Amino acid sequence: MELPEKVNPSIPLIEQLPARYVPVFTRGCINATLRGVPIRLRGIADREDSCQELYRAAFIHSSLGGYRQRHFVLGGFNCLIGAVVDRPGNIDLSRDQSR
């Protein structure tokens, strides 16, 4: 996923993600916080090497220690890298497909 080997706690995590996943994580975190229910996303992200990544992600909102002012979102993410395949009749998965 091209993450840094060690997370730098002085830099927001969203700035350490590959650019192709910033919208996925932003949308997942915001929707989980606003809706108060687990959010699942899936889709395809284009890579710079002309391959694509199929991804699935889940985001769950929670409050830290019962304090309503301290919010955080737990997330899970996995992906599979593959070559670009263009077949007639394929569903367009170029955008996130929320479930």
C-alpha cells in the first residue's frame, strides 16, 4: 500500500497515505462519525504503474473513554493488486461502491 515504514506521529495520518486512498479514508471516517454505524467501502484504485488495486475497507466510529468530545474511527483495509482488465459488460467500479 506504499505506507511509510514507520508512522510519524507529528504528521496527520491522512497525509501519510498514498493520494489514491485519501478520498476512501476521508469518506469512511466522516460517514462513520456522522451516521454512527459501521461503514463498508469497496472499489478500484488506479496505481501509477498502470495496475489497479481492488480494495475493501471498513470504518467504525467510537468515543474514547466515554467522552463525547474525543472521537476516533477504527478501520480495516485490504487490497489486491492486479493488471487492468477491460471486458465488455463489466460493471464500472472506478468509483467507490458503498454497501
